[in-house]
Amino acid sequence: MFDPPQTGVGGTGHALVHEVVVVGAGFAGIGAAIRLQQAGVECVVLEKGDEIGGVWRDNTYPGCGCDVPSALYSYSFAPNPRWSRLFAKQDEIKNYTRDTAAKFGLLDRVRLRHELTEARWIEPQKCWRLTTTAGVFWARFVVMACGPMHVPVLPRTPGLDTFTGVHFHSSRWDHGFDMTGKRVAVIGSGASAIQFVPHIAQKVRQLTLFQRTAPWVLAKLDAPITPRWQSLFARYPWTQSLFRTALYLQFEMLNASLNYPRLLKRIQTQGIKNIARGVKDPALRAKLVPNYSVGCKRILLSNTWYRALAQPHVQVVPDVVKIDGNTVVASDGSSCEVDALVFATGFEVANPPIANCIIGRSGKTLANQWQGSPAAYLGTMAQDCPNLFLTFGPNLYTFSSAFVIIEAQLKFIVSAVTTARRQGITSIAVQPARYTAYNQQIQMALQHTVWNSGCTSYFLDKNGRNSTNWPWTTFTMRRRLARFDVRDFDIENSITEPSPTP
């Protein structure tokens, strides 16, 4: 740690300033702390929860797991040879987060129950003042590793306040509620629903799925990883590394195929076959065939989803329009009485709530600047926010592992911080011309992609702009984020203050 100028910061006098503060202790935050530590950079991690783990701490619904193979859904620099399955479940992934943090000696750097309420840039001192529920922190640099999927979206369904049964969002699962023999309505048919519906369908007396749009669900090539393979990966790490590379290339091929109609048609054919394997009723099949191109929304994986929906006590109806007491009414006029409502309605992805907490150089919040359409340079640095980095920022999502994105961004972030230290830089801000040109380039490249082909998805923000997707390969992403280039930024150097040192 180092001390700020003697003039004091915001009237607090001689305050303690961290070189870097990381906000969030999910995979992005833990990864950032590891890479900064390896570069000799002092940092502290602020976490709002009672433990680390991010999305894998919060989501504990039945059947919760990953739809990216475990060997690829992990840090390249911290492989886990003991994954029990090709696609790991929630508890195993959460344990991997904690084990990795412990392995790299980070647990004592994490401040639990420190929820960020405001991050404000203090121009005279070239610092960020971070106000949390447990105190104030100061930092030269801030890494916002808050994740895109931690604030649940709840529908504003008319009459919800009249419902007298149990209701909760899938990411806030009520484990104290026994669904055995109950009548349950599930609102939403996205990534979480396809995982927990097959599990709860085995217990409930009646299950009604309110589906706004049918998802594309492909077969999941999942299987246990035998002790023999685990031992091989542990003894010869290069074998797991080779397996990871093969998986990475597969996902890149999937991404590339979304730009070619002929290949898209082949993927859709596999989706149709997956429906046919699980559903024999033609009327139900018709309800489950999506009316948009595969890839326009998130592609899902399951071997049990369609079989679960084909059971006689399960009903698929259109989206809910109102609730009257314990009666839920669909848009086609059908209705059902239920004992519980489960909302599988996703998260605030295109409108990240953290933007309301960030106050930049102009005194405006980032949300106010964005006006519903998030944008950033290389998905990592927003305008008006010097020395602040976003992980999983605007226009970085692609059909690959989140770890590919995380590690690409961390190279850029560490390069920026170490360059600032080496050159005595106190303030880094993206040049307006670079920022504008880059975001125009992104939007032009997205115009003819499947994500902009007409369906309604969380990829599109409230203004109808695609603020989520990366239009090129992750090879390109990794190359563009490989290092910090001072020529793209407005730089301020301090004459009187020394370069920050741990």
C-alpha cells in the first residue's frame, strides 16, 4: 500500500490508498487478484457476499451446473485434474473457486460483506473513492469484476402482489420449500429452467411452464470422468492442456459456423432431432420448435429437458399475462391454479446495475452516460472513468468459455497497471476518438450477425442496440487485448508524486 498526497483525500486527511481494488470475488475477481499478485501489484478484493464464488455461490437450484466443459471452464494457469464430469455441477465449481484462491494465497486479501454502494473518481488526487457497506476504500486503479449475472430480473406481472403461495427467483432458490405433491408454475424457459425443471418435475403433482419463446437446446455430451483419466491429467498436465485446446477450437468452430447459413441449418437440424428424441406428441413438438435462427439467443444444452416436458403432468403454455390470487393466466387465455411460482427470468445483462454506482470524472454516473446502451473501449474501459477497468464489459460475450474472455482482459489490465507504475502515470483515460471509432466498428460488424437477426434477447439493450456480443473470433479478442498501448489513451504523468509501489 502507499500514501496519497499530504493534502488529504476528500477531507479525510492522510488516508491509505491501495494500488488496485478489485470489486467482486467471482472468477473474474479472483483471476484479477492472482494475475496482479504475480505481477507484484498490491490489491484488495471487495466482496458483497458471505463467501467467494460469485454466480456459483448464488445459484444453488436443483441440477445447477455449467454448459461449458470443465476443462475449458477453468483458469488455464490453474487446471483441475479432478473434475468429476465433463460438465461440472455447481458445488464442484464453487469449491474450485475457493481452492484456487487458497492455492494462490488470496483468501486474506478478500473483504467479505463489503458491498460497493458508490465508486467516485476524485480528480485532484487521481484516485477512486469506494464507499462500501463496511467502510471507505481508496484506490489508484479499480477492477470492476462484478459479473453480468448476479442481479435477477423479476417480471412486473399484473397481480403478482395478490399471489398467496410461495414465489422466488431461480437464483434465490427456497430450499426450505418442499415441492413434493405441489402445483408449480415456472415462468421462463432459459438456461436455468432447462436444468432445474427435469429435477422438480419428478416431485411435483403438476408443473406448468410459461414459455415466452422456445430455446434452441442441443444434446449435451456429458459423462463422468473416470479416476483413470483424472490420474492421467494429474500426472501429465499436458494431456489436460491438449484436451482444453481441442475444446476451445470446437467452440471457435461453433462461433464461426453462426456466420454461415448452411452450417446454421445443420445445427438447427441437430436441435430438431433433440426435440424428436424426447417428445413424440406433434402438438407439443410444435410448441417447442423455436421461431428464430439458432444462435440468435443463447444456445442451451440438455439431454433431459424435452423428456421432462413430455410427461403427462407437465404442461407448456404461452407467456404469463396476469396473476389473480393463486391463478396464473397465460396469453392464450388458459389458466392454472398453483401453490408456487418459480421465476427463471434471467439477470440484468444488457443493463448492468453496477453502472449506477460508478461516478466518473464529469460527476455523472456511468448509467447516466450510457443511457441504456453500455459501451466501452475493448469492452474494458469506459469513457469518463480513468483508471477503471470492467470485466465482462460491453460487447465481449461470445459462445465460448467465460475464462477465455477473463484471461484476455486480465492481460490488458495487468499490462495497463504495470505500465502506469513503470512510467509514473497517474491517470489513464481512453481517447474519445479511439472510443468512438471502436464502438462504431463493433456495431457495424454486428449488423449482419445472427445475434442481430431479429429475435428478442438479452443481447439487445432497451434501445434495441446490441451491447453484448463480440462479432469476431476470440483469437481476435485475445490479440487486441494482449497488451496496453499508451497511444490509445490520454495519459497524465505526475511530476511531484512518485510512481506507486507496494
